[in-house]
Amino acid sequence: MPVAGTEDLNEDVLVAHLDADAFYVSIELARRPELRGKPVVVAGSGPRAVVTTASYEARRFGVGSAIPASRARRLCPQAIFLSPDFPTYRRVSAVMMDLLRAHIERVEVVGLDEAYLDLSGLHSPRAAMRRLVEEIRNVTQLTCSVGIGPNKLVAKVASDAEKPAGFVVLSREQAVRRFAGSPPGLIPGIGPKTAARLADMGLQTLAALAAAPEQLLVDRFGPNHGRELIRKARFEHDGRIGEPRKAVSESRERTFDRDISDRSELGAVLERMSGELCASLATRGRSGRTIAIKVRLDDFTTVTRAHSLSQPTCNAETVAAVALRLLEEYAPARPVRLLGVRMAALSFGEGGERDGAATADTASAVLAGQGEDQLALPV
């Protein structure tokens, strides 16, 4: 794994960003080793399905996350398409995150496949991260890319720089130099619309953005956003590693292959999703007071309706009854494209969250499709 220069890096404040490479696909390949080296795409099968992730062999054809699955098939007709298995992905994620917490005191989980780690004060932090990456590979068969820097922004961009299996260590000054010619969209939080507005101003690289007059950005984007754009281009970031955030809501939603007008059909879907949602909450001893539905019509109009109970619940019949009443009261006037149900104001009931470290045997069982109820993570 390559390592960038490490001079001038202040070890008093050291942050790592660890990101599992092609997470969903890698889990599928661990279960189907005969597919290694082939273009593999994880995506739904419906006409409105999008790509969840793709192997690096498929990415060479332009297949990327979030593009329509139909387009992915046109770009790479020889690709092997697999349906996503999110319960397994969550269980493998739990194994990986338990390994991180077993080695590093402060870990901030930001997704199923990535986390920030506080390496400050750690003896031989680079060696510790290499050992951790190797242990994750041995236990889960996943490869990970690591970025290390003085703040979360440098670490995040560094971890993406040399995927897969990258290991990049950069000071803030080195990050500024290395990515000077990169487009502003390289930076998390600078989306396509902002990048397009910057390009219209002639600011098409991070170097140009970093050198731009502050007042120019303030006039165009406002005082807070304008100044923050310059700070991001200079890889300045004050965010600290925090404890994993407790999920305050959990939801299930479905985009239909065809728009649905029949109210009874919509009700059946809502009941089924309510059951799935409550079963997931029950495995972690959680319940909620606020029940909400989300409805997207065929013209993309999206509405939500919610109702709060006096006491928290994870009873599927109760949740379904409230959700169905909310749907009936809204009475969508057009065909429905997407329907969802959500539980919010979550709290812990008897049993609380699962604790205890995951093991290599657990990971092996998950990858083999066994032990379906051993591990769970919030959606």
C-alpha cells in the first residue's frame, strides 16, 4: 500500500479515515470468489433501480453508484448483476466496526463502510492502522483504504486518493499541493451545483478557489458559505472525532416499478414495511413515539405526514394502523411512485443495544449466509 510523504505532520492531532473498498461488491465477492476479476454490479432489478455499487472492473466502463441500472447495463452489457442483500451488509459492517472499536478508543462511524478514528497520542499510529487493516482483511475478506492527516477533511480526501487498498498520509500543506489542480467537487460538501457556480466564476480548481478573494465568494454565496468554501479549498477543518451518533429515526421505503393508484395495494405495501421496520427495531430493543409516512407521486411531488403517540412502541400492528390512517387522510390524488414509513423519537426498551465484540467466526457465518440474527446495525 503506497504511503505519501509524512514530513511536517503534527502527530499531536492525528485523524484517520478508513473506507472499505467497494463494500457491497466486496462482500458479494467474498461469498462468490469465482466472480473476482469480473465486472460485477450490485443493483435492484426493477425498471427504476439504481446501482448500489460496482466492482472496479465495472467502473472502467463508466458504471458508478447511483446511476440507473438500465444505463449500467448499456455501458457494460457483460457485467454480472446481483441483487443487494442489505441485512448481510449491515452484519458485516457491525463486525468491521467492532474491530475498529477494539483497537481505537475514539471512533466515529459515518456509514456502513467508513469511519473516522482519533489516532492522537497513539504509539506508532501508522503501524497501528496497518495492523488494523490487515485484521479487517483476515476477518471479513474486505480491503480498506486509509487516509491519515491532521483533520477529518484531509483524512477523508486522502483515503479516496489511491483506492483500492490505498494508504496515504498527508499534512494539510501537502494536501493543498497535491490536490491543487483538482476540481472543487473533490471536496466533500461541494456538490455539483456549487461546483458549477464556481466554474462560472472561473474557479475550476482548488488552487484557484483557495486563492480567490474572500469578498468575491461572500458576495456570491453569502458570508458563511463563502468563507467555508475557501477554508475547504485550503483543507482547513475544525471538526473533531465524535462518538457514534445514535439513530433518532429509522425508515423503510420502496420505489415502485410502476406507479400505483390502488389504495388497497398501497396499504398492503405499507403494512409489510411497517412489519419489517418494527422487527428491525425490536432486535435492538428500540421503539419510537412518532410514526410518519412519505409519499412521492408520479409528478415527483413528495409529502410527509406524521403522528406522535403518548408512549413509544415497536408493535407492528400499531405502527401499521397509524401509517394506514395517515395515508387515508392524505388520500393521494395521483398515482404513487414511492411509499415509505418512518419511526422517530426513538428510545431504548428492555435489552437495549447489542454489545460485545464480533468475532471471526461470526463474520464467516455471515458471509456464508448463516447466523442471520447474530448482528444488526441501524439503517
